[in-house]
Amino acid sequence: MLAGETLKTESIGLQTGILLLFHQLGGVGAALAGGINYDLFQNYQVLLLINIGLSLGTAVRDRPGGLFLQLFHMPITRR
């Protein structure tokens, strides 16, 4: 949906391709961050704490979209 609005196209193939591209880039970034973290600390404790913090921030019920989305000014709009 966001890709269609940004690109001003209704091509499902193009939107799907962009979605998959960004998904793959996110996976590459996460793998690099995990590897660098392990090289520095020899464990994954820091990443576990970050993951717990992000999960708790997203699970806040009294804010639409959760705390994480509010911090980055990306509110979820309902139709």
C-alpha cells in the first residue's frame, strides 16, 4: 500500500518486488548487527535486551500503534 502511494503505480508486481527487496535488506542488516554484536561481546545478551525493549514498547496498549511507532512518528491510520 505504501509503495503504491509512493510510486503512484498500481502494479502489484512492482510493489511486491519492492517489499521483498526491503525485507531482504532488513535481513542483511539484522544478520550483520547480530554478527558484529557477537564479535564484540561473545554473546547475544545485548540483542536480547534490545528485542525485549522493542517488544514491550510496541505492546503498549494505551497508544495507537504502540510506543515504538509513536517515537518514530509513524501512526497507524484506521479506515
